[in-house]
Amino acid sequence: MARPDKQAAVAEITERFRASNAAVLTEYRGLTVAQLTTLRKSIAANATYAVVKNTLTSIAAKDAGITVLDADLNGPTAIAFVTGDPVEAAKGLRDFARLNPALVIKGGVLDGKSLSADDVRKLADLEPREVLLAKLAGAMKANLTKVAYLFAAPLSQAARTIDALRQKVAEGSAEPVAPAEAEPVPAAEG
């Protein structure tokens, strides 16, 4: 790998690995240039899609500290370097693969951990980050509302009871109740 052009390619791929929070490996055999352009545009908000050489990618991945990709680096390979939301990028790749079966998702890496093709599909099935955060916030708010109600309920009940007693006294229908006289307890013999 003494050639400067290969060294530059490895450095560029290494930098892409370091700058991205995920990478998805695909096989693009059978796709036209127009289809690849469409794919690049569809995931451009969250990822960049690049056709790579397997040997150079393997070296670059090791330089970036990623050792889990070697098994997937066979055949014509292209990588989606995800810098945005990994879920949205996985959805874009999955949706494109549904319309264009020639695109095969091989696997990938997310935060340094290996992903199989099935893992990438599961990632694509997740709801967007904003929706998950909204659901979490809603669940937290509901629990806080329940807690507030539980704390307020005894006070509210006591206030209603006191108010009902006041109304009875005001109407004159409530007579003071004398405490019941206790029966004398027989003295223990003995």
C-alpha cells in the first residue's frame, strides 16, 4: 500500500468512520448509476453513501478502531456512513431495498458494535427519535399527574368531609354526640 492514492483513500475512509456514529454495509451489484444517485439523495440528510474497495476499507476500519466489519467485506461493497439519525438512515436503506431488490444490506456497525442485516432491519423498524422522546415525556407526565393526584386526594377528601360537617352544623341537624359511656370492666379476681 505504498501508493499515495491508496494512502489517501484509506485516510479518507478512516476519517469517515471516525466522523460517523454508524455505518451500514451494502452490496450494490445490479444497480444502475441512476438508482445509486436516487439512493444517495434519499439518505443524504442522515448519511453519505460511498462505493469502497474492500481491502482499503478493511485497513481504514482497523485504523479507526473498528474490527467487526471484516466478515461483511466481500463482493462489491458500498457503505452508508451515518452522521445523522441511524434509524432514519436505516429506514431509507430498507425502503430503497424494497423497491430495488438488487440492494442487499449486509450488516454494519453502530457505536462500535457489530450489526447483522437483521439488526439493521430492526433498527429501521424503530420509530423516529422525536416520537420515542415524545412518548417517554408523555409517560413521565402521566406518572407525575398520578403522583400529584395521590398526594392531593387525602387533603381533598378531608376538606370535603369538614365542609359536609360544617353544613350539617349550620343547618342545625347535627347534634353534638356525647361519647358513649364505657361499661365498667369487672375487676380481675385474684
